[in-house]
Amino acid sequence: MKNKMAMKNKIKLFDPVFGKKEEQAIIKVLKSRFWASGSGSGNVKIFEENFRKFVNAKKCVAVNNGTSALHLALSLMDIKGKEVILPSLSFVSTAHAVIYNGGIPIFADIDPKSLCIDPTSIEEKTTNKTKVILPVHFAGLPCNLDKIQKLCKKHNLRLVEDAAHAAGSTYKNKKIGAHGAACFSFHPVKNLAMPTGGAITLNDKKNVMYGNELKIRRWCGITSRKGATYDISELGWNFYMNEFAAAVGIEQLKKLDFLNKKRRNIAERYFKEIKSDYKMPMDKGCSYHFYWICVNNRKKFMRKMDEQGIETGIHYKPIHTMSMYKNKKTKLIETEKVGENVVSIATHPNLSEKNIDHIISSINKFQNI
Ligand SMILES: Cc1ncc(COP(=O)(O)O)c(C=O)c1O
């Protein structure tokens, strides 16, 4: 039975951290009457430049969400009729973005220790039709980019990172987003939260040339704008970020490293104090967008946690098991196992020490039921 107190003070799985600065930023945009990007106080431009500097990327293009970021980034890679290798343990946007661009998603298995894509499985899935590798930094834990980059070189493939969970994560002391083409989500559940938002960062020479191309595609293909006149040179979408989102994002970005450190400290407590052997590893470069554990009976475990007033989640039901992507040939042993018993646990910095104690003791009580 759920007790009333637990329900009233329910511990949320995701909860944006904001203060007066975000409130003031929103009011300022509201009163400016310039709500779309490209005019007024130019928050979108400022956010783009600040985020570019933060990750130390050569280019940054802000968009309206992480799905659009993936859609646009892959539009640079000419994937029509070609294969893109990605993990199935992800949000469905990772695969949809391949389809939007006429590509064929090929699901590779995960490394059961990190839940990130397994480079050995990538190699097995590579064919002469493969064009792009699309890894996901799962829960903010950086993939093995060295191995993946080596595979790209060996098979002449392009790399696009799904960094939706990884704003502020680092790999080999460089921020995720500084290595190649990376796509971020700033959905309100993410560690850099906006009402909705996303960004693409570009680094290698080929990609950097395409920064302007992306800006054209993000706004309906509009080019050569002079006053009220413009031309359309190609197909584009209405993917631009709005001024409210950017204004909130500017404030969120200022505290991102600090908040990620708090998330890491919470994860460290989970790592040390949760008695299960199968749990998310510690990595000083991880943003810990959430923390994951694997349990025996997920349905029962999640119900027990809910009764304790603790919200948990599932990231993810594997994409290749969804009706749209089902295909008899795809068998991913590790992904399917984890897909049955992985549970996500809150790491947001609104958690109090008491909340964390309660989460840990409840997990230790119920994980083996
Ligand atoms: C791994 C992953 N990729 C892509 C996305 C899409 O981002 P958005 O919701 O901002 O479109 C998400 C969002 O949940 C995600 O978790």
C-alpha cells in the first residue's frame, strides 16, 4: 500500500534545477516581445557561442530539440539507402533520425558493463553499405570513442555521436562535443534543461564547412536574406530554437559543471552503497544524467519503490523490439537481457541527503525480490 506521506513527497526521477536567474531570463524575453530567434536580444546566438566555447567545439548550431539535432547532423552524411550502425538501447529518436534521412538503421549490441554500444558488435555489423556509426553516450557515460574512431578510419565511416545525455561529460579530458559531430538534447529532463532545445557541435574539417548549411536547413532552407527578401536553395525544416529556451539555457550552462559534479557525487554514493553487483560503473567523465541498476523482477521492484514514494524509470525498451523496428534477423543478446531488467534511478541535484538515504535503503531492501 502506498502511504500518503510517500505520495505527497514523491521523489521524482527527473527534476530540473532552476532559480531566480532562469525566472528573470524568461520574464525579460517575454517583455522584449521578441520570442523567436534571429531578433531581439539574440539569446539563441549567445547560447550557441557559449555552448561552443563550453565544449570547445569549432562550430555549434542550436535547434529546437535533440531529435532535430540528429536529423540535421545526419543530413550532412548522405545516408540515403546506406546503413547506419547504432545501439538499440536508446530513445527512439536515434533510429528515427536515420529513417528521416532515408538511411537504414542497423542495431549493434551493447557492452553489458557500460550499456554503451560494443565496438566488437559494430565491427560485426559493418558491411560495404555502412556509412555512419551513431553511438549513444548512455546515461552520460562516454562510449569508447578511441575504438569507434579507429573503426571509422578502418572502414571509411563517418561518426555522429548521440550526446543527448552527455552535456558536460568528458572523454580523455575533452568535453563530449569536442571530438567530432555530436548531437545534444536540452529537454527538461536533461542535465542542461530548457523548455525544449538541442544543439549540434562540429569539429572535423569536413563537418565544420557544413555549419552554415545546417543553419540554412534549420530554417526552412532560407538563404540570401536581405531585409524582407530571401531565396530558398534547398529543403529545410523549421527547427530553430526559440529565445525563451535559449535564455534559460544560458543560465543552466553557467552551472552545468557544478550540477554535474553533484550528480557524480550522488552516483558515487549509489555505487558504493547499493549492494547489487550489476550497476552503473563510476567514471569521472560521466554527467550521470541518471543512474542505472539491473534487478531480478523489475515490475515488482518498481512497484515497491513507487510504494516508498520513489519514482524509477526504464531506459529503454530496446528499439528493435518496437513494432515499427521489429525484424526477425536482429538478435542482440546483451541488449535484450538488459532491456528486461534495467531500472533508472534519480541523480538530479534537487535530491536531499535524506532522499538519497531513502533511495539506497529501499533499493537494498527490494532489489532481490
Ligand atoms: C538518447 C536520446 N537521443 C535523442 C533524444 C531526443 O531528444 P529530444 O527529446 O530533445 O528530441 C533523447 C531524448 O530523450 C535521448 O534520450
